[in-house]
Amino acid sequence: MDWTSAVKLRHNGYIMVIVTALLALLTPGLAHGGEVEHVSLQGDRLTIRFDDVVQDARSFSLSGPDRIAIDVRGATTDQKRYSGRDTVRTIRAAQYQPDTARIVLDLDAPMAVQSGYFSSNGRQLHLSLARSGSLGGNAGKFAGPKSFTPPAGFATRPVRKPYSVKVDLPATKSQIGLPEVRGPRSGDRPLVVIDAGHGGHDPGAISPHDGKREKDITLAIARSIRDRLLETGRFRVALTRDTDKFLVLGERYSIARRLDADLFISIHADAAGNEEARGATVYTLSEVASDREAEKLAARENKADIIRGLDLRRTPESISPILIDLRQRETMNLSADFAKLLLREGQGKIRFRSHSHRFASFVVLKAPDVPSILLETGYLTNADDVKLLASKAGRTQIADSVAGAVRVYFARQLAMR
């Protein structure tokens, strides 16, 4: 059995075996989010700081033992402990659900959140605490759940990063030509499609330090990864663009699907308002995005073209979205597997951010049957990052890491046939 068949059979086998299990486990995911950077307590004022906007927050009091819990939707965090003081003994943070971070205050006496608000930029949540005994007859009222929402506009979309350019264009009516596929002529070798972000009249992020443009950085890195993969002789490789041209976002993953790709890697370079921010991040698709995409795909007329190996033309309307959703969730699992391998293979070669695997609803990740990741290679707003990304040594480190992850990923796929 060849590489491609092995991967596809694994896909098809999972669909019928895990239908019941997955239906029971479906949970909303993270469309975008901010990481909990720090939690501090000064007097009766608690401040939770994030590195990006979050969706909303909810606080409530617990007894036996006495605690205050704050759930922040659209936030991520590692397990952390922060210093408490006075009645607040300790402060703990952990990931409660895939899309929710929970901060717990362990108390020596009953307390409640009296009031709270988000800062104007949506990145800080300020809460005022009070001992329940000091609230008198209002103790029951203030001890109940409270909800907090960032200022209008911040709760529904990420903060726009400076130095980036976004161009919204209508979808093209005709399909663009397919790029050249390089590598062994045998079709049984895995096909990796590499997408260099931005291009043409869309420069992407522009470095404030030396004027380097994201579209040029990403193309150079994509070519380096292609060349490194071709050196192994084990893979076929195609670039969505090998020149400075513009592609609509949907065209990028459409190219991967039309080529029947086995893996899709989109290369980008980020920008931030804080010039100290640096490091790479790996993104895979959030479950919220997959739910919406499954609905859209199920509504298309030519259902035979939706999922490789699944002809849905005779499938009842009520079943099609379920099958599409299951296939996409299996694809998401494979994408997450590759993301973890990339983080492992990149240790010592790529500088990653803390909490370096994140979830997002990027359009280029929405192919339902092609495992896909988006690699933000670093920050063009950081002088050290842009210097590294623009260098041959930096591109080589990234290419070696990606090639190592690709090699292990497909070796595992072949072993599981």
C-alpha cells in the first residue's frame, strides 16, 4: 500500500468507527483568544492581563472551601499559581475548557466579586472584591454570578495588529491554474503544499525597523522548506505561489484540495504593538470554525467534491453535515498532531512563544480533508526576529524543523495503515 492510500484509508476508517463517540464529545472551540499573561492582587482589586482580546468573563463564588472562580471565554493559560494576600490565600490559573481559562481564588473567608470592567483595549479585566460579611443584606446579591464583556467590537474580533494590510476582495469566479508539483514522479509519495502568505498588492506586515515585507519573508521561507523537503527524495512539494502574486485566501487551500494534498502549511510573519513580543506560533483550526464550515459545505450542490472518498449525493440532508463535520474533526486531529511534532522538532532551532500551539479560524485552515497548519514564524515588529527571519541561517533553521516534522508525521501515518 502506498503513502497516499494509507493516509486516505485511515481517514475513511475513522468516519464510520467514531461517529457515536465524536457526537458525544463535540464541544465549542476557540475562534481566537488571548493568553493570560499575569494575575495580580492589590488590596481588594484583582487585575487579569491578557496578550490579546478575549470574548467575555464570568465570576461566581463557591463554598466548602471558600473560593471565587473567574471563567474567561476566548482565553488560554498554562497551569500557574500567583501570590495572594490577606484573605486571598492563593490564586490559581488553568485551562478549564478548550475555549475557557479559569482563575480560582482560594479564600480564608467568604468573599465575592462586587464589580468589574474590562480596560478600553479589552486586554485587562479589573475586579473589585469584598468580604461577604461587609456587604450586609446585599451579600446574597453580590455573591451571585456576574458577567463582564469587553468594549463594543473587541469581544467579537481580534485586535487589529499594526503594520498589517488586509484586502477584502470578492471570490474569483473561475479557478486559477494549479502550480507545478516537484519531487519524485511516483504519485504514491506524500504531497505537501506550502503557502507563502500575502503577495502582490498585499504586502502583509511591514517591519518598522528595516522595511522588510511579510510577503517577501514568507516566500523566501516557503522556498527554503520546499528545497529541504525535496532534498530528502521522499516527498512531492508544491508552492501556492512561487512569485510575487496575489491570491484570494480561499484560493490557497483550494489549491491544496485540487492537488489532493496530504498536508498544507501556510507561512506567515506576525506584527504586534509591543516591539518586545517575539517568537513563533503554530495555529490549527478551532472547532467553532469547523462547525460553520461544515454547514457551508453541506449546502453546496456538488457534494461529490466536498470530501475525498465520500460521495454525499445520495446522503440524506440531515446526515451530510454530520459526516462532513466528522471528517473535518479527524482532519483537525491530524493537524494538531503535526503541530505538536513541529513544536518538538523545532526545539533548539525555532524560538517559540509561550503557549505556542493556538487555535484560530483562519480561512486558509478550513480545508475539511487536508491537515493544515499556519506557522507564524516570528514578529516583524521585533528587531531580533526580523533579522533572523531575513537571514539564510534563520530560514534554514525553520526549513530543517518543518522537514523533520513532516518526515515523522508521514512515518507515523504509514505505520498506522
